[in-house]
Amino acid sequence: MNNLPKAFDDFSEARRNSFIKVKDYKDEGEHIVGIFCTFTPIEVIYAAGAHPISLCGMSDETIPDAERDLPKNLCPLIKSSYGFALTDKCPFTYFSDIIVGETTCDGKKKMYEYLNQIKPMHVMQLPQATDREHALSVWKNEIIILKERLEKEFNVKITDDDLKKAIKKCNEERRALKELYSLSKICPPPITGMELHTVLHGASFTFDKDEQNKKIMDMVEQLKEEHANGVRKVEEDAPRILITGCPMGGVADKLVPIIESNGAVVVCYENCSGIKEKSRLVDETKDPVEAIAEKYLNVGCSVMAPNDNRIELMSELIDEYKVDGVIDVILQACHTYNVETRRIKEFVTGEKDIPYMSIETDYSQADEGQLKTRVAAFIEML
Ligand code: BJ8
């Protein structure tokens, strides 16, 4: 791609390169922990001296295999993830010593029962609301139970000091990624939505976080400098889109180019592929378990009811990123996001007074033509 810092290539290749890295870690006797969700407190995994890696399936390749055990009308993310484990096609799943999951949506938590027959699993019991006094203490206990499980699995002792160091490390990554996102507050942004997604996606498969942070900060500086020197890759009047909803890993390559080839630009990903997890840091001044519990309990995911945190974050982002329109991406058969879409629509078109559209899609290319027509019509009216 033109005008992109050299480090961009490292992020676009990060997933493939990390296959080799994971094998090297295993050969050196290090531990890998597979994860699926933004609720996973990765600080505890780092504190155990292990490496967390995302196992979320992002292609429809293994869905037919998964459908031998799982119903067809289940979200593609769940089927794809399970299918990769079942067929041994994902090196990250294959090399994981243990997988950590959470009781988020019904499909995922029931799938974990079968996944447990393939790989050792640890499932954290997530409270489904933040407005109960006991929710925090339940979640704190779950974090302690995870800590104890990892101590036993890997024969280590996790101290408060280990947790504090891990908190600091994760916060540093969050700060660097926030600098990157913030580029898109500039009008027009010096980075396209597809490029932003590529870097964010790559960052979730990078193990050396110090090196990653440096590359991101260098990239941010370079892009700001080029923008100050008049380099433009996005039209000044391009409509600015915020994407919310389900994780985008399996649909970004299909959807974002459609949005951007129609003259708009994605300036913000509110979902788990983007800012949702990074927006709040873990408090470095508190007891580490308490601080970790507080941060993760407040992730604004639709499995929470009520889910006011999503509305609050969207409200801030729509203002900060000067958003012209919101696209809510729902993976087929994701009931929680699908039900919540009415509330999101009312909030976006009412309180924020900007256009909104929802898209229900899956990992196939079958709806590409229909998406092109609908997205073009939406952008036309912005
Ligand atoms: S914190 S969004 S990563 S649960 S899309 S599997 S909800 S049926 S992925 Fe998610 Fe954690 Fe929430 Fe984020 Fe179920 Fe919906 Fe599928 Fe989902």
C-alpha cells in the first residue's frame, strides 16, 4: 500500500509469523494459553509467565466440520473456532496448553463443553450484569480461581508483583494502540479503516509487546508528519463511519473495502476488534486483582444486561471521532447483539441524531452483492 510506514508490513504478516513463534515457544518449553474473548484477563496469563493467543475462528473453512457437532443456526465465530480445534487446522489451538473461556453467550459457553473434550479448558463464570453489588466480588473470585488454575497447570506462583508488572505491560500496549486509533480523529484521517484494522488485527498476534509499541509509536509519528506535510489518502469530505457490534475478524475483508470503495472511511471500531477493550486501562494504584476485576467487568458487551457501558463508550466515540454514520455489524445467529440493535438504533438516531444501519452477515461471500447495494445506499445519504 502507498504511503505506509514499513512497519505496516510486519502487522499485516503478524498472524502468519506468529505460527512459527508459537512453535518456537513450545520447543523452548514455554506455555501458550488460548483465549476467545475480551473478558479474558490476560494480565493473569502474563503473570503466570505464559503467552495468551486469540483462537477466534475467522474463516468459514472449518464450519462444515463444526456442524457435525454444532447446530447450523449458530454464530459463525463459534462454529469456525470449534471447527479449527476439531480439525487441528489452527496451530494456536494445537499448541495451546490450556484454553480460557468465559460464560458469555449461550452458544459459546455450550461449545466450550465440547471443546473441553479436545483441549483442557478453564471456563470463568462471568456475572451478566454490573449493577449488582455482588458482581464485582463474584468476578474477583473468578480471577483468583483462574490464577490458581494457571499456578497449578504451569507449576508457578503468581505474586501481586507479577500481576502488577503484567498490568503495566498491558496498559502500555493499550496506550500505544490508543495513540494509533486517535489518528482517525484527524479530518481527513491519515490512515484508512482497512489499514487501521490490519494493524489492530496484527497486534493481537504479536508477542514482543515492547517492540510492537515502538513500531506503533513510530508509525503514528510518521503518519502525523506526512499529514502535516499535506499527504492525503482520504478525501476531505469522506463520510466518517463508526463500526459497532460483533467482532470483525471474519467479515472485515468483505465489509470494510465495500464501505471505503463507496467513498466513506471507517474512523472507529467500537467493537472487540477495536477500542472496546482498550478504552479503559487497569488501575495501577489499586490491589491488582480488584483492579483487573473492575476493568474487565465493565466491558460493554451485549451479553451484559443491561449494557449501558456500550452506550456510554459509543456516545464518547461518536463525538470524539466526529462520526457521520454508524454501522452495527451482527454475526448471524448472535442473539444478544441482534436484540440489542434496537437500543443502539434508537440511541444513534435519537440522542446522537445521525444515520444508522445494521448488517447481519456471516463468514461467507454469499451476501457480498447485497451488502454492496445496501452500503452504497447508506453512504449516499450521509
Ligand atoms: S466481549 S463481543 S469477544 S463475547 S458474536 S460468540 S456474542 S453469538 S464474540 Fe464476543 Fe467477548 Fe462479547 Fe467481545 Fe456469541 Fe455473538 Fe457469536 Fe460473540
